[in-house]
Amino acid sequence: HSNGFLVKYSNNSVRPFSIILGWISNVRAGSFTSQGNHIKSSTRLVAFNTDQAGGGMLGLTSVEPGSDGKWTVTVIPCHADLITDLDFSPFDDNLLATCSADETVKLWRVCEPEQEQPGGAEVTLCPGEGRLELVAFHPTSSGLLAVGSTKTAQLWDTRRQQSPLAALEPHGDQLQSLSWKQDGSLLASSCKDKKLRVFDPRAQLTPVQSAQGLQSNKDSRILWVKDSDHILTTGFDQMRGREVRLWDSRKMGSSLGSANLGTSNGTLMPLFDPDSGLLTVSGMGDSVIDCFEVSATEPFLSQVSHCLTEAPTRGVAMVPKLALDVLSCEVMRVLQLTDSFIVPINYHVPRKSGQEFHADLYPDTLGRTAAMSAAEWWKGGEKQEAPVRGCSTSSSPLSSPSSSAAPSRSPSSTSGLSSGFLPSPSQSAKAISSMLGPSSKFRHLQGAVLHRDTHFTNLKGLNLTTPGECDGFCTNRHRVAVPLATAGGQIAIFELSQAGKLADTGLPTIQNSVNVADFSWDPFNSHRLVVAGDDAKIRVWQVPEGGLTETLTEPETILQGHTEKIYSVKFHPLASGLLASSSYDQTVRLWNLESGDEVKALRGHQDQIFGMAWSPDGKLLATVCKDGKLRIYDPRKSAEPVQEGAGPEGHRGARVVWVCDGKYLMVSGFDSRSERTLYLHSVESLSSGAIASAPTDVSPSTLIPFYDPDTSVVILTGKGDTRVYIFEIVPEAPYFLECASFNSSEPHKGLAFLPKTECVVQEVEVARGLRLSKTSIEPVAFRVPRVRKEFFQDDVYPDTAVWWESSLTASAWLAGSDGKHQSISLKPKDMTPVSEAPKEVQVRKYLPSSHYLEEKTDEQKKDELLSAMIGKLGNMEDNPLPQESFQGVEDDEWVSDTHTNTNVHTHTNTNVHTHIYPCSCVFQGD
């Protein structure tokens, strides 16, 4: 298939761009492991995976905004487990198929997002093959589905729900991808066993073609190229490099051509437009989308564009052709799913005459009427859909005037806000700020698990049932304490300097003698551990220098006073030896560890105390309670709260922390619908209620916050979660600035943080935590991406408080004295602050849109190329080459018949960039 249509792209420079005003917000995408692309589009609706209800809820919005210019986003509860794949019917904009890890396929008659959605599925299929991974509608027949499980593909007629039409021969390993040929005759698959298979299901249940086509068993994808016999695959080579390959399905012994896209772990997700022959490829977690021209003759794959995006990709989908704006020469539209937005990326061919239909860009495209039913196809039907001339939505027999695609802005009208080929960083930041409000300088904060040499592995017998008020485990700069499930409330102590594989047996522990409710290290004594037990007692343990060498059975002190089980314990941030504890007896008690005495008892709670926190200056204590109240105590003045206000509506659990120099309280809890939500309260007017809130997701565990006062960044996660949320909190609207989240491959049981001095400032590391999993403890570094890391980033590292040193004793604080932490700079002696670094000369990397829209003559292009070459080589007289100053050899020392080969390689791609390679000289002697 020779695609003359695409030749026009070489001269017209197909350009992707995205207008920030067109981004769809209020999106909470999930980061789940499945074989689907996580987002699909019909001509009117967009469905996508969300992180709510463990991935069992689906997000829904529209392709075009409403009459008010805004998009409505709603969620639909679909499955009892993760939704692994979804697909819209090619003949019905409102018919959506979903498959799930709950082993079912469901068909939904979805409505516009602002309307009430159906209460249940129209059709439910139960293939009985375990977890389902893939679902795909047939391209020409109505009601026909291909469904992929772990190793088997089945064909289902949705009108015949008892059993499948066919179950194809099982694959040798995990089925990774399915694709129908455009005429619906063949079904192709890729598999973890590295084989590519082509099935003709009506002829036989075994493959008609099979070949060892993939080089790696990592995730792959497969697509048919239009109605030809060519197949596209994406996957990994033997060196873990990502690649795109083109195959002839009749001769699959070797590929026709390939393109390498570098090394990365993200699965490549290809999308192909059969009308234009354009292929887009985006990697999961990448911030770039590549576009290729696909041809049946060499070169088989030619890159057209390299589109940088603002945020990492969680999924991609192609908008059907009938929804494009043909009058602005839009030839393709891709929807990028990110953590917080759906970003439309529009591919336009610039033409001088706007608002005209250019027939050469739009061949007849597929229509919207099914050629036959599933039963007719299964009996051997070969009818095809009737094509639609042109590409306007008004041509669709199923469309209405109200569903016509609204014209999108041309590149020249975006005033520099186009982000396909990104403008300068400062311009981009200003555009985002003006369109979307303020953004955090930590929005790209990256979490990374450190090298395996720093891990504790082979952890066995972990206690997975610690109370909700307990963080799960605790650490200081020297050692970590982990509760074990063995009898007697045992706690293992690991020295951070002795990371590695733990022994199978014989670990010395602390024998607490009763179940552990909560525990905490003394911030001013790294050897002292306090443990609250089920027996209403607090035991104080002293870990010897160098760590445990034998089991400890006798505590240093036992504190008694509570009458019922204890919830949690918190050390005072300034006074040494001062401890607060909360209990089922609905009191908070203060203890002087030096004397072993109870010194205060705070009252006023009417139910379970979920959490408590000392203010940064150590004067006040805040609590959040199941009775729906948030309270602030001044323990030295009164046993009753000095302020009360409404807390979270949900009663499943909550945490509280002081933020913004102690002016606000941030509460992590649940709303009335059991959705996890963050609330911000002003300390000056607690009774006024929350001044801001930020919903996160639906999950049973309470989000546990860690707040860094230096950056005002709060890091939150729940026990059993795989996602870590990050927000910057600011003392003015919008108060919560969401940053990039960190995702782990398996659920963690806790996340604890080390002192700021443990951060590697050379890597712009602002927080270092320890992640507890079922069998290991892994250090996680949270870093801010910066370019000039050779300088100390003083805007990120203000002087930090030395909170590991006390400023007064418990007795002095109780007597009315107040203390304050000293501060230190984290700047290494050999680093210069970035504020004092010499200014870099800003080089404009991207030309304005007018440069790309301007059509130039061949003569102008030659002049520009020649000027670029001269500029690259420079003036030889003014700038001699370095080797001209080297000491050479005499003429008679040269061997005769020396040959000189000089190669100048000039590669020009008018679609993307122009590269000029320097000269190279090779000398050969006889």
C-alpha cells in the first residue's frame, strides 16, 4: 500500500499541539498494572480508569465541552475489582464494554456525563477463565466481542450470553494484546512467550500464522495496519530497548522495518490512524508522544514529530475520525490520560486557506453502520461497512447537529500556549499558572526506591494487624523498629547501617509481653523506644549501643495511669522526656519520663481519639476524635479544650498535623461518602470549619501524613496502598497544590521518614523515607528535578530546625518555660548557592508557531541550510581547529600513498529537525 496521501505531510509539517484551555480537569487517573490503555473514546464520550474503589470505578466525560465551555466528569461503579480494559462500540457512541479482574465482561449503556448514569450493566458475560485482561469490539459486526484472559482469547456474541462462539487455542504464556484486522476477518495476538499469532476464528481455532517475533517477554502490543496484510508491534529488544516493528502477516519470519525509541521501562502504547497512515506511540509513564508515517515501501517507518507533554502518560486513546474539525485541517486527535488531566493533542496540517474542506487530506473513512450481525459474521459473512465521504461529524448517519465537533483553534490563535512543540519553560509555566491557577515548584517531585544494597530483605513474620492509629513501624536516623506477629508483642530492631538479607531465624527482639498498640522513638535519644500496649501500660525500652544482640525482656520504665487500651503516643517536639498518650478511656495524658509520673490529664472527648499532634512551638496539642470534633488544648493552662471545631464527617479514622508555621491544621480523614479527603482548618478560627478540602480516592485505610516544614510539602499514604500522594500546602487559595504522586509495584505496610540531614542535597533530595512491605524495608528518596544540580538549591533548602536536639527539659516546660530549636544550613562547603550562580544565557529551543506555519521556497531552505553549516563550522581563520596547534611530523616521515577520506553527512528531515554532522577524516597507510 503506497500512501501518496502522506507525502503531503513532508512538506506541510504535521504539527501536534494542545491548548491548555482544552484540558479536561477533575480527573483522578489510576496507575494500575493491566494490558489495556486505560482510556477509550467514541465520537462523543471518553471513558477512563480511575483510582477509586480499587480501580473498579470508571471515569466518564465528553469529547467536547458543554455549552458553558467546561467539561463534566463523573464516575460509574462498574466492577468489584480492577477494570483492566474497555472499548466503545464502533457503531454506538453510548455502548461501552468493560472487563475486569473480577472475571466478568459488562456492557453499559452510558449517558452524557451530566445525566444520571445507568444503575447496572445491560449485559454481563462470565467467560470462566479467571482474570480478564482484554476486550475489543469487532470492526464490522454488531454485538461481537473478542475477550482475552490470562492465556486464552474467546469470541462472544452479546445476544447469546450463555457460552462463547469460540475459544481459541490457549497461548503459551500471558496474553498481552489483541487486534482485529479492519475487515474483521482475522484476529492477531502478542504473548509473553514472544510469539505473534494470527487467527482465522471461523476457519480453525489454532493460529493460521505463528512466529517467534518478539525479542523480550516484557509487555508488547499488536495492531493491524489499515486493511492490508501488515502488522505493527511494539515491545522490547534483547537489551531492553523499546522498539516499533512492521511485519508482513503472510511472511512473519522477519520484520520489514523497525524504529528504536530508547531504553525505558514503560510499555509502549501504539495508536494507528488508517486514513492518514499515521502511527502515534507513547510509553506508560513517559512525557513524550512520537508520531510516525507508516508505509509499505522503504522507509517503512519515518518519524513525523516528537511531541513533549507536560505530565507523564497514564494512558492514550485516539478520537474517532468523525469527531475531528476538518475545517481547521485536523487530521488526528490523541487523548493523553495523566494523573490529573485528560490532555487533547491535535495534529493539524497547516494550510494557507483556513475554514475550507481539503479533500486531499480526508479520504473516505469508515461509516457508523454495522455491516452484519455477529451471527451472520460467524456463518461466513464478508460484508463491509459503507464508507463515509469526508470526515465531518455531520456526515455520520448517527450524529445529530448537537454532537458536531466544535471547531478547535488553529495554531496561530493560541498566542504561544500551544504545548505540542513546547514553548520556553518560563512561557509554559506562565501559561499554566494563568490558565489553571498557581502550581507548586514541587509538582514534579519524583520518588525513587534506592539501590537494593540499601534494602532489608527476607523480613518474615511482620505484624499486619496493627491498629489504625499506629503508623505500622517507626524509624530514627540510626535504627528502625518493626512489630512482629509472634506472640508476646515482639518488636524487631534493625540497624540502618547493617542493611542486607536478614537471617531466617534467631533475630533478637524486644519482648513487650502484650500486643503492641503504638510505639515511637524518642526524638532526642535514638536508643529509647516507648511502646503502648493493650494492657493500658506504656513500656520504655533502652536499646544498647550498636543494636540488639540479645532479646530484651525487662523495660527501663513502665508508665501506668490509663484505665483502658492506649491508642497512640507522641513525644513533645522541644522538651526532652515529655510524652502524650491517648486511650480508650477518652483521655489524653502527659508523662514525664525522667520521673515516670503522669503530670496532666486532658478531658473533653466523647468518643475514640483518632489522632493527636503537638504544635511546632510545643505550646498546644491538637486532637481529632470520632465524635466529629477537632480540638486544641493548652495543657499547661487547662484540662479542657481551648478551641473546638467540626472535624471530618466520616467516622472511619483520621490524622491531624500542624502546617504553615503552626497557623493551620491539616486533617486527613473521610467525608460522608467514605472518600478519603484532606481538610485545612485555621487555628485562629477552628469553629468556622474547614477553609479548604482536597479529595483523593476511595479506600478503607486512613492516609497517614508526613509534613516537611521546610518545603511545606505533605506526603501521605495509607497502609495497604500502592500510591503515595504529595501536596504542597500554601496559606492562601487554593491551599492544596497537588504534586506528582509516587507509585509502588506492591502494597506497602507503612512509610516512615528520616531526619532532613539524611537527604543527599547534591541530588536535590528533599525527603527520605523507609517503605515497609510484607518482606522488605526499602529506602525511598523524594527528589526535585533540577538542571543545575552542581549548585546548592537554596530555594529548596532553607535553614532547617535541629529537631533532634531538645531545647528544654520536661520539668522546665511544665513550669511555664518555652524553647526554640536551633537552625542549621544543609549547604555543603564545596557547593555554591544557585542564587549566587552566574546567570545562564537563555537559548530559545523552540521557534514560534509562525516559523512553522510559514511556507518557504526551496531557495530559502537552501540558504538556511548553508547558513547553518557555516555557523556550525565557523570562520577557519578566526577560529583555527585545535589540532592546528599540535606539533606534527616532518614531511619525509609520512608513508607514501596516503589516502584521505572526508565525509560530510547532512541529514534533513523537514518534518521535525535539521541535523548537521561534523566532518570526519580517516587516514590509511599502505
